[in-house]
Amino acid sequence: MDDKTHFDTVKGNGGETHQQVPEKGPHTPDGHLTTNQGIRVSDNQNSLKSGARGPSLLEDFILREKIFHFDHERIPERIVHARGSGAHGYFELTQSLSDVTTADLFQRVGEKVPVFTRFSTVAGGAGSVDTPRDVRGFAVKFYTQEGNWDLVGNNIPVFFIQDAIKFPDLVHSVKMEANSGYPQAGSAHDTFWDFASLMPETTHMLMWAMSDRTIPRSLRTIEGFGVHTFRFINAKGQSTFVKFHWKPKLGLQSTVWEEALKLQSADNDYHRRDLYEAIDTGNFPEWELGVQLFDQAFADSLPYDVLDATKLIPEETLPIKIIGRMVLDRNPDNFFAETEQVAYCPANIVPGIDFSNDPLLQGRLFSYLDTQKSRLGTANFHQLPINAPKCPVMNFQRDGMMQMNVPKGRANYEPNSLAEFGEPGGPRECPVTGFKTDAGRADQDEQGDKLRVRAELFADHYSQARLFWISQTESEQAHIASSFVFELSKVGLAPVRERMLGNLRNVTDELAKRVADGMNMPLPDKAKAARAPFDLPASDALSIQKNLKPTLKGRAVGILIADGTDAALLKQVKTSVTDAGGKAVIIAPKVGGAKLSDGKLMAADAQLQGAPSALFDAIFVCLSDDGCKALMTEGAAIQFVMDAFGHLKAIGHTPQSHPLLDKAGVVHDDGVVFAEHFIDKAAQRFFEREPNVRTLA
Ligand code: HDE
């Protein structure tokens, strides 16, 4: 009875037993349970009653406190980006930027700064799914020695709108419709496309949103972008424009649309789990931080405006300089305290970094601080551990709800002369090292009459949408056209579809025609363009498929076994997957496992019914004659193979598994192989297979 679990019983007044409570052993408690006032609780199972069957008593402060706190556990979710997953890590500088910025984190190569990064979807609520077609937020809080810098970006380098004043309209249109409360987490509905079709400035971002960028395979395989143009300021006070880019070490990787849909039913938390498990098992996700640096003369030479968030600067026009890396190496201890309560704000910048006049960015500078007050309930949210800077914070801001600090002395104003009388006088401003706003370019473009206008080049809504289109592979173009067809087919208002087609004609007639054909609609007249679009040279960097990394690192292979599976072959496949850096997941009809050819029971990592192949990057069907025969009437096994084929994944198999593959409609193409060729293929997708498995626009 010493160290083994020993169960005592908790007795009711009548002596009847109700629960089993471990007294000693692995589940021994760490201490005594108390109320929030520190009073030890003697019974956490029964509320106070007047007699065993009598009414509960109001006097029970333990019950009341517990229920009271529970009732208030939830806080308002974020108005956008409500569903997210976060992790701790660090940023390490690999190339000094001391010539262009005084920002402390960009000075000394090899130095690390702690970060907390949160990825999110945009439209869905906090409890929605992980894999809808949606933009992903990519927000990084750098806890620098000079204060917090938040780089609050997305996985797409441009945005839907140019001016902050349109943001509430954009968000209202894409969120669930106001009367019905649906659809959740998706843009495929009337109001979004109504708004988008009336706002041609959304066109470039729509191209990205309809591409595979919005259905990533993993949060570890997305790029991140600061989107806006920012400024660096150096020691001489000179300003350099900068755009920020995060490049995933694992390369870009996306799903195909049907796979994304199936992931939703297979695992609502697919991306959250993937990130958490990768970190938990020591496969720390990593990104390189790159910058595009340019001056005013370069900005003036471009045929688009660098203050317009619907435009990017192609890497081929201005190369990205890699200056550091971010590694996420620690999961949050508590989801609410950290991931939910983290409060990002693009206005959090450090000396050496400054804003540009991008009108979208300028609006964001107000919004984020403001929204935290309504979300976290108090102006003191910056004191929460996840938000608190890791450098000294000293000022005369005082009091407010949930004040955690206990300032000493009388000095709560500045200037004061209390120090002259031997009392603490508090901090003073620092003209030398303190944050100084860059004056910007003082010409008439930036200083002038008060006008509700936009700069001239902002009126070009189509040239970069066209650039995106011509930069994609054929397969990616087909995905874009098909996503437009899918989304617009969900729009009940036919004139909206038509209006959208009119806009797309300004991008390219080829795309507009394919979308129109996909809906069986005639091609309407071209929408009137506010400014005539022009051609830009294609940019390979904008394509995912042109930038895939053929690696198994960080990817999962599902190995289907059943009774009779060849033990030696299974071992060989498993080892080759793990040797290549992948994760081998054994799937069997029963979770307890299957009896292999050597007579031993091999435990499964997952049961077939609960582990559809959408969860894996490639599959290996490792069946014997008998095993295959047994699975020929198992729908989940047939679907497992059929989906892997349909999702363009490699399928490794034993010769004995042929009948199952045939039943699943597998055609033996380049991606369907025996064990000896499997590992090379497993790191790839077979896009050329796609026209044989589905109709694309
Ligand atoms: Fe945001 N955005 N946004 N946004 N945004 C929020 O702040 C807003 C925009 C982005 O993981 C909100 O704390 C306005 C662009 C991310 O906690 C809110 C405008 C980009 C996150 C808000 C924009 C973003 C947010 C909601 C137009 C990419 C999640 C909750 C002027 C560069 C951060 C919150 C996290 C969150 C406002 C446009 C990225 C309401 C007004 C452009 C990644 O303040």
C-alpha cells in the first residue's frame, strides 16, 4: 500500500461511497486545495446541504466561490483572428543591421531575444476549425532589451483594403452573416463576395486568398509578412524603408482543397496539434527573417506605391536579405494565460524602427490597443506575464482595474523635485536613447491640405493581381480558378457573381473565362478599371509549387498494417521514414495492433477509423494477402487509399496490397511505388495526377 495507488473512499453523510480518491502514489496531490482566500478545503466533492437529501445552503462560500469564478472564466474572443495557436521561442540575429537601424535586437550577431508567436485564422470564432480557406495571422512579440516590438503580420504579403476606414466593413462582410449566424470561418457566402466585388482593391488579395496559400498543410510551412512598409532609423537619423518576411525552414507546403475539408472532419485542431506535437517532440519549427531595404528614390521609381498595402515588391525586383532566424522551442504552459491573453499591437515598436504613412497601418496603430481593453478588461493588460516587457518599465501611469504593481512613495507626476528632499523622484525622459519619431519626407505628398483622398497609384487594382496569376504553375492556376468557382457558386446573388467576373476580366480574360465556364455563366463586360493595369514580369517567389522542398522532415507517413503484415518490411519502411526525418505512424484496424508475420503483436499509433489519410503527407499500405483480403470490405481502408491518391500523395505498397489499391481506384502512376522507391516519392506531391481525379476550372 506504500507507493502503489491506494484508493480511499469519500463517504456521504449516510456512509455511502461515491468517489475513489488516490491517497498515495503517482497521483498524490502537490499540496492542499484552498479557496482563493487561501482557506483549506476539506471536501471538494459535496456541497453543503441541510441534511443528506435537503436543499443546498447559501452559506456554502466554497461552492459559491468556485461557481462564481467558473461563471467568469471566458473573456470576449478576438473580433478577428479569434482562433489561434502560440508558442515561445527566440529570435537570433545572423547578420547585423547596425548601419541601417539602432534597434538593439539588430546590432550583435549571435544574440538572442525571446519571442512569443501566435498563428491564427481570421474569420472563424475561437472554437472553429483549423483548416478553413482563410488567411493565417503570423504575429511575433519580441521581448527586446529596449521594450516589446510586435511584428503583427499575415501569411500573405498584401491585404484586402488600402485604408483602415474600410476594415469594419470588410470584417463584417466576411464573418458569419448578421441575421443567420452562418457560415462560420469561411468567405464562401453572399456578403463577403458582395463587398469584394464592389471593392476592386481587394482583387490582388483575392488571388492569394483563392490560391493554396490559404489552405496550408502546417503552420510550420507558411511564410509570414509584415505587409506594410516600415522604416529603419540609424544612428545618424537616416531612414531606410523596410519590408519584413518570414521564410519557413521546412519550405512552403499546402494541402489540396478536398484534403483541407477532410482535415476538418478528421481533426478540428489539426494545425494546433501539429504545432504543439512538433515542439513537444523536439522538432522545433524555424523561420528565417528577411528584409527588403530600400530608399525613397527606389520607392519613387516603382510603378506602384509602397504605402499601398495591396502591393508587394517582388523579390526579383528587390532581393530579400536574410538577417536572422526564429526558433519556436517551447509550448505554452497554459493556453489561456499565454495564447489567449497575449495582446499584440503594431504600435509596439522600439527605437530604430518607425512606421510609414501607409493608411492601413496608421489605422491599425489605434485599433489594437483599443481592442485589448475590451478583450482583457483593463488598461493594465500589459502587466499580464505574457505581455509584460522583459526590461524595466518605469512611468507615472497609475491605478486602474486589476493593478498588479505596488508603487512606493509620492512621486506619481513629472517633473518633480522630490529627490532633492531625499524621496524617490521616479524616472525621467531620456532625450538620447528614447524613442524618436522619424520626421518622414516633408514634401507635399505627405503634408498638405486635410483631404479624404487616396494617392494616385493606389487606383491600380489589377496589375499585381495579374502578376500573381502569371507567376503560378499551371496546377496552381487551376486551383485558383477552381476556388473562385467554388466560392462564387456558394453566392446566391447572381449579379454579385457577374460583377466579380467583370473585375476578374481586368486581371486576365483567361481566368475570368475559366471561372465563368466553371459556373456555366456568360462572360460579362469588363468592369471599368480606375486605372489601366499594366504587365509586370513574373515572380517565381510568389508560387508555392516552385518553392517546395522535397524533404520528409517534419512530415508524417501513415503506414497501414493488418494481421499478417511482413514484420521485416514494416521495420524497414518505418526506419527509412524516421531516418529521413519524418514521423512514421502505424495504423491498424484495431488500436491494440495487429499480429505480424513473425507472430508478434505490433501496437498501432492510431485506429484506422480515426486516422484518415488526410492526416498524413504520404502513406504506405503494408498488407499481406490475408490482410488485404480482410480490408477489402472495410470502407475506411478503401477511403484511406482513395483519399491519399486523390490528394496527390505518394502511395507506397506491398505487391499483396494491389487488390485494395485497385478497389480504391488507384492508377499506378509515378507516385505509386514499392518500398524501395518510397522515401524519395514520399516527400513529393503528384500534381500531374490531379486532372485524372477531379474536374478543375
Ligand atoms: Fe489586424 N486586428 N487589423 N491585421 N490582426 C486584430 O487585434 C485591424 C490587419 C492581424 O494573434 C485585432 O488583438 C485593423 C493587417 C493579426 O492576437 C484588431 C486593420 C494585418 C492579428 C485588428 C487590420 C493584420 C490581428 C483583433 C486594418 C496583417 C491577430 C484582436 C486597418 C499585416 C493577433 C486583436 C493575435 C488582430 C485590427 C488589418 C494582422 C481588431 C483595424 C493588414 C495577425 O485590433
